[in-house]
Amino acid sequence: MNRLIRGGAIVTCDGNHRVLAGDVAIVGSSIVAIGPDAASRLPPPFEIVDATGCIVMPGLVQTHVHLVQALFRGMAEDVPLLTWLEQRIWPFEAAHDEASLKTSAELGLVEMLRAGTTAIMDMGTTHGHDVVLDACERSGIRAVSGKALMDRGDTVPKKLRENTKASLREAERLAKHWAGRGNGRIQYGFCPRFILTCSEELIRGAVGLADDLGQFLHTHASEHADERKAVEALLGGSDIMLLDGWGFRGDRAVLAHCVQITADEMAHLAIAKTNIAHCPSANLKLGSGIAPVAALRKAGVNVGLGGDGAPCNNNLDPWLEMRHAALLAKIKSGIASLSARDVVRMATIDGAKVLGIDRVAGSLEVGKRADVVVVDIMGAHVAPAADLMATLVYGTRATDVRHVFIDGERVVENGVVQTLDGERIAATARSEAIRIGKAAGVL
Ligand SMILES: [Zn+2]
């Protein structure tokens, strides 16, 4: 169906970061015109979407999430990273079966779509990942998603600790089956979990497969100081440089966190074009520290934002990540080190670069896919919305998102997700979380 999104303030996030008054015209899955005379470029019949009193902007991109952990929200509180993994998250993940994986993935997707997230970089657990990719495809979201790869670590539960070759074989099968599905919206990410749970052979194998299949690499790196010390003790170096040396680098590679990164490592990643996913809420909740985002951007590293997992956040809300990223940069690097405009770009076009979709999404431009979010700015909590970038970063809430379109299809209408049954999923989540918590021996 053709659509005219009429009468909003259009935050394009294009190269000049233009803000325009007028309409956005969509034919099928593509934007065909933007601005005051856009309607004249639209062949009838078309649906009119009223955006009076709204910002119309590109869909938000979350560059590091775990759909499989959405079910464990509020069940892993007040412990640091390595304890959080060993005593909570890994036992939960080991207990996951197909029914709980489906509920968890759907729960995360409903939360993110409803908040205006149109694209994600997702890391699963070791098993059952077809269920997660299937949920992504049904939801209509753009996703780079893959199973976690783990073949070492004394504290890793047996069910999650894989044989190296079998782990790579399963990832290759998933990539070949799923990449390109959903009209190209689904792509595959090879996800060695983090260097302490992966052998060099496993990581080099993932690098080889991602290269051969033209897909992505996604891992965690230098999140917490204790983790960095453990890596140094075990492998005699920093995870960032070891990964780089094993080929985990380049514009299709994503390192989540990098809170502990050094200036030399920043310069190195900038040259290699390796991306970073900044997850400020998760870094705060696990007490990991504040990533030097302003310095990373200054060094030329592309940085996206992400909610990480529900148990370390406890939301998958891109607006909270934008607000936290902006506020923490002021403490870390100075009051003017990261502007609201910078943060809006991190959440849209820079995130799209991380997912390799910046030529088709991440900004509102003629010829791009219609991944569009309509945000109500008439609420008392944002009025008078005099500065649009500040409104988006500091004031907007997920519940202000009115409509969301992906590839021109409406996935959220008046705040209700259209592609998944949010009410049924939230009701199921409670009983599933209790069932899996008991099976994991945590509840
Ligand atoms: Zn993570």
C-alpha cells in the first residue's frame, strides 16, 4: 500500500542532518519523496497517516541485544558480570527449550518494536536458534542474529559448552538457511560469546565463515575490569587486540561494550573499521563503568547503541539508551563532548552502519526503504519541544511512539504491535519464566 505521512517535523538523519517540514511519501517499501510537495509525487490511491504534532524520523537501531534473555528480566539482580553469567544467565540459558525461547524472543521483539526499534544486532544462546530467527522474521523487524558460540570455560554449564566443529557447523547451517529471508531483512551474525568462553580455533572458524558467506561477526569485549584481567591472565593480552589478530575485525565486525578500551586500541579499531556497540544502561547495572564514547567517535570509530539483555538493564528501550549515553558522556568526557544530535545519529544512521544497512535504512532519504517512526511530541513531559534533538534524547519515552513502519509495512499502529500478539506474549512470559527458573535451579 502507498502512504503519505503528513504534517510532521521530519528529522531525516541524512548527511546534512536536515530537519524538514512536510510529508513523507512511500510507494511500496520505498521513500519516494520528502518535504512540502511530497504528496504530488505519490500516485493515488494512498493512505494518509496524520503526523501533526509529531516527529517523523528513521527507525531506531539497537546494535547489541539478546532476545533469548528477555524472559529473565528481573531475575539476575545486583551481581557483577562474571557472577551474573555463571550463577544466573548461563543456568537460565541452559534450561531454555523451544517453547521458552519462542516466548523470550517474542517478548523482546514486542518491547522493541513498540518503542520504535526497527533493526537489531542480536546474540542468541547455543541451541534452538531457529526459533529466534523465526520470531524475528514473523515480527517484520530487520535483524542480524546468530547463535552464541562457546567451546571452553570451566564454569560454563555442560549444555552450553560445545564441541568446536559442531558449533561452527550449526552456525553455518543457520546462516545458510536464514540469511536473506524476510525480503532480505534477516541476516546472520556469527557470535563467539566472548574470548573467555571461545577457543582461538572457534573464533578463527567464525571469521572464516562470516567472510565466506558475506555475513557478520558479533561478540563482547573489554566490558568489565575483572574480565579484562582474567583475559590478560589466561591469554597474555587484551581481548580487543587478540580478536583483531585472529581476524575479528572490519566493518562487518561488532564489539559490544569496550568500556575498558585504551587509546591505542581505539586508534587501531578506527583503522580496522571495527564497530562498537555502546550499552550504557547495562554497563551501569553491572557496575562495569562508562565507555569513552566521545573519545571513540573522535578517534573515528563507528559506535551504535544497544539495550543488551533485559536482565542487565532491565529494559530494551532505545530512548533510555539515548538518554544514558548523552548523560554519561558529560561525566566521562565533558559537558559538550557528545551532543543530542550526535546521540540521535548513533541511534539511527550510525547504528545502521553497524548492521551494514546504511545504504537502505538509518535515514529518511528518497530511494531508501521506508523504516519510519512517528513520535508524538505533544505530551506535557516534552512540551514545548522547542529543540527537537534534545526532545528526542532527553525527554521522549517509548510510549510516545505512535506508529512504526518497516519496509513500508505498518508494524505498530497507535502504540499497538501489529505483527505479534503483545498481550498473549506478556501473559505467557510469566509462567514460562517461572518454569525455566525452576528448571535452572535458580528459583
Ligand atoms: Zn551482551
